[in-house]
Amino acid sequence: MNAEVNKDLLARAIDHIDRQRLVKLVMDLVDIPSPTGEEEGVARALHEIFGSAGFDATLQPIGDDRYNAIGRLQGEGGGKSLMFNGHLDTSFGPEQAHRGIGYQCKATLVDNEWIYGMGSFNMKSAMGTYIVATEAIRKAGIKLAGDVVIAGVAGEIEKAPVNDFEGRQYQGYGVGTKFAITHGAVADFCILGEPTNMMLIPRHCGTTWLKITVPGRLIHTAWSKVETNAINKSRKVLDAIHDWIPGYCERNKAGDFQPRVNVSAIEGGWPWRGARTPDNCCIYMDVRTIPGVMPVQVYNEVREVIADAASANEELAGVKVEIFLSAPGTSIPDDHELVQTIIQAHTDQLGEAPKMGMETWYSDAAHMNRYGIPTVNYGSAGRIRTTGGGGFSTSQGEAVYIGDMLDIIRVYIQSILTICGVAE
């Protein structure tokens, strides 16, 4: 890795950043609906973009008419390679359009400063910044020593098959990235432009999804008993869980950071058949884990909580706990060269060091790190227009600030030149 970037070459590349190209790219990608399981259209569009931009473009079929789009800009040799990874699936689909312009699969430009639309936040805007950063270097006539890889991947959104909910629309949590990195999309380092609001995130939580089944007795209301109704019995399980949550979060602190636990769903009975009691009630949980905590630890701990509740309440006999998804967290050290490269580039381009932290959400960085490709999350989306703060506004929907995208492109350009090096 070059210790210092040639400032003249850096300035030349930055001069070639094309704002109009960026805005059009992001809006065009947002205009293509791509909920989880329906990524084919946007993958094919991205494949064409890569080809026209001079990348070696590959369309990877991962099954069920789903594709990754991989672009590799071959370097001249002698430098390290840098991947930019971004998921193509969106959190919602066209059925959410009634919520407002931030949920529509149609991009809207507001005040020539903001792009609204499904995927603009998470994370089609990132794909636009990757492409424009790389194009700026090429337009400046700079030849890189190492490769730049851009991976547009299917199936990242946090979804998992369970019970009767099966099929490609539930196949998330990294199926595209895991296929990509086992089928040629590899690099020395990776930047994942999730919507971090310009924060540098070298570590994030893992998760364990649990299903707790409380048995009941299927019978007509005429012969039912409150104490054997699975839904009523579940109240004691929920009480035990909620009593456990604060202690779990406190015991698993990492500095000032605490993981979170979410009781995400309850399922029992038949709304259309009110004269029957349910034969079971299922409680679903999402337990976040800090890096280093394995899913089996959570599983054992929750089983013990439920076992204690059952021993104190005879009617809870037969309660079952099972994992239906697990994904450990990830972390790379603050002194890692990838982290330090981004800190330096951010500081040089924006006048101050980036804020750093840990996130509760999960990303494909965990899979990349597990396959030996050091990865961080660092993206431009994540600013809330109405407040100026970071995060996501459910009332506003998805949006990205164009100025932030242009800022991070400068940082990406410097990071590319530093990591990949310039060919002699």
C-alpha cells in the first residue's frame, strides 16, 4: 500500500466527479423495484452499467431467478484490491408505496438536494457512489495497480424462512454475498456503504432468532379453561422474557454500547374461528449479540429462563425453544490498515476524523470478515431530512442527501488510490 497519495492525482480525480451522473444512476436504480427475492431486474441493469463503464462484468445466478452483479476493474498489478459491496434488495416493495414518496419504487428529486424513493437510503445510493468514484479515477486517466471490485448482491435484508413462510422472498441475511465471495468476488479489503450517516462502523452486532412454542389445548369455548389456553399461558413466558432482557443487555455491554432484544411476533389461534382455543402459541424473538458472543450462548440462556419459568408454573410444561436463524457479530480492530486508511481519507477530505461506533443492525460485513476479507461499514446515507440527525424516519421514508454522497465519493477516491496504488 502506498504510504501517501499523490495529491495532484487525487485532485485530478476529484475534479472528475460527475454530480449529474451520480443523481441519474441512483434515481435509475431506485426506479427498478427489487424487494428481497425480486432482484433480477436491478441486477441486470447494474450488469449493463458495469459493462459500459469499463468493468469486467459478471452476472451471477444464485437461484430462483435471482442474480448478483459483479464488476471488476482490473489493475495493472502490484497493488492491493478493494471491494465495494452493496445489496440490491430493498426493505419493502411496491406494496408500501402508499406510505409516501420515500416508500415508492420511483425516485423523486426534492430541492435538487435529496433523492427520495425505496432503496435510496438502503442502499442503492451507495452503489451510485461506488461507480462514480471509480469512474472519476478512470476519467482522470489514472491507472491503478490493484483491482477495484463492485459487488451488487441479492438477499441481504434481514429475513429468514420459518414455518409456512418459505421461498425466495424470505431468503435474506447474506445469501448473495456468501455466493459472491465463494464464486470469485474476492478482494484484500472491502467497504460496505450501508447507511451509516458518514460514521465509520468497524463492528456490529450479531443476532439469534428464537421461536418459543407454548402448548395449549384445542377445544371449543364451551369447554375451555383459561389456565390451559396457550395464549393466556404465554403471558407468563413473556413476563419471564421481559424480566430477563435488562440483565442480558447489561451483562453484554461493550463500553457504553448495549445490545437489544425484540419480541418480534406472536402467533396463536385463528381470528376467523373465535369459538376455539389455540393448540399452541408461538413467541418470536430477535436477540442481538455483541461480537464474540455465539448464538448457542443465547440459546442456552433463553432455554434456562424458560425452564425456570416452567418449573415455577406447572401449566408451562412442554414449552419448547428453538433457533431458526443465527448470525454472529463481527469486528475488526481500530488500528487495522483499512480503518486507518478511511480515517485519514475522511479527515483529509472533510476536515475532521469520522465518528466511529458499533451498530445494533447486522450487515454482510460479518460474512466478508469470516471469509478473510476485512470489511467495514461506511456509507453516506442515514441523514434524516426533517431533523438533520442520523437514523431512519418511518414517516419520511427512504431518502439520501446528494451532498453527503458527493462528500463520501471524495473519501472513496482517496481510499482507492491509497489501497490499490497507482501503476508506475
